[in-house]
Amino acid sequence: MTAALTDDLLDIYGALSTAFGHQHWWPAKTPFETMVGAILAQNVSWTNAAQAVRNLQDAGMLDPHRLAGADTADIARLIVPSRFYNQKAERIREFAGVYVAEFRADPAAMAAVETGALRERLLALRGLGKETADTILLYACEKPVFVVDAYTRRIFSRYGLLPEGASYDLTQRLFAENLSADVELFNDYHAQIVRLGKTVCKKSPLCDRCPVREVHGLLQCAGGRD
Ligand code: SF4
């Protein structure tokens, strides 16, 4: 852990949470809804994923046993708004089957598994990459695992805290090695990054309205320089 990096990361988080307020993620009523939502949110906006979640809910299908036993075509029909719905229907069905068979459809049983072993198990499922697996670990199982996405890479490479094109693992280590393993912090920090990436640090960044622009004059935010 590097004290200066820790300070920088905490100061950035502080500026974001002051500007945006706590983000109260994940927007779901149950851990299983979070898990399904994480799969549905792959490569699509949250608005679309949320509509697919609602469709499952309205059809009484947001249930691990029902999804595990359902026909993939029936799941696909309900999750059309999430795009790639045939693939995602298979992934959800397979995930639900494992959740029932190996964890008794009990989020506490799943969360009781050692973090590294659980991550390996999730990554072994078809179609679950690191971002989805880590989202499930953090937001459904409350494990202190930092979730990385394209916004994280973009923002922190612009800041000069990561090289351009940094890998998922390198990006994750920046946070994991320089912050305490704190579920609440990791939960809201990722949510704040998504908010910043969506609204301010876009492909063409709106630096003049960026809440982290003035954090530490020493940080070299590429987009923030005049
Ligand atoms: S100052 Fe600009 S480039 Fe830097 S994080 Fe903010 S919006 Fe992004």
C-alpha cells in the first residue's frame, strides 16, 4: 500500500461522494435479483437491463428454482430489452441451476464461500467474465472485491494513475492494494465512478464541471489540463 496513492484515491472518492451523494447501489430488492441483474447488464445500459429484470419479475420468473427449470426460449422472450437475449437466457438458466444445486438458492450459503474460491467458481460459468463475477461478489455477496469497468480504466488513466489500456487485473490492483478491503467503500466508489463516467468524464470529457478536477493539483488529469 502506498500512502500517497491511498490519499489520492480517498480524496477522489470524497470529492465524488460530496458532489453526487451516496449512490445506494445495487438497485435490487434481493441478492438473487442483483445476481441476475449483473448478467443482464452485460454490454447494455442499465435502463435496458432494468426493464428485463422487471419483465422477469412481472412474469413471476425472478426465482432461482423457476429460472433453473425454465426453457431458455421462455427466459429469452422476457429479457429481450437486455439485448443478446438468447445468450443471456442460457447464462441466467445455467447460473440459476448452479445457485440452486450448489448453494441451495441461499445467498448466505454462497457468501460463506471463501472469496477466491467463489470467484473461481463464478468465472468457470459460461459467459461470466471478471466484471460480472466481481459485481456478484461485491453487490450480492458483500465481499470486498473492487469492480472494474470501462469507466474506471478511462478515468484513472486520464488521471495518470494507470497506463492507457490498463488490464482489468492491473486496474483492480490499484484499488485493492491501496485501499482497505471495505465493502461499503468499494460499493459506493464503483457507483460514483460509473456516475462520473456517464455524466462528466465521457469520451469527450466535460472537465470544467468535473468534481475531481481540483483534487490534488499534483494529479495529472490529461483531460483536466488547460
Ligand atoms: S478532469 Fe476531465 S478527464 Fe479528468 S476525470 Fe474529470 S472529466 Fe475526466
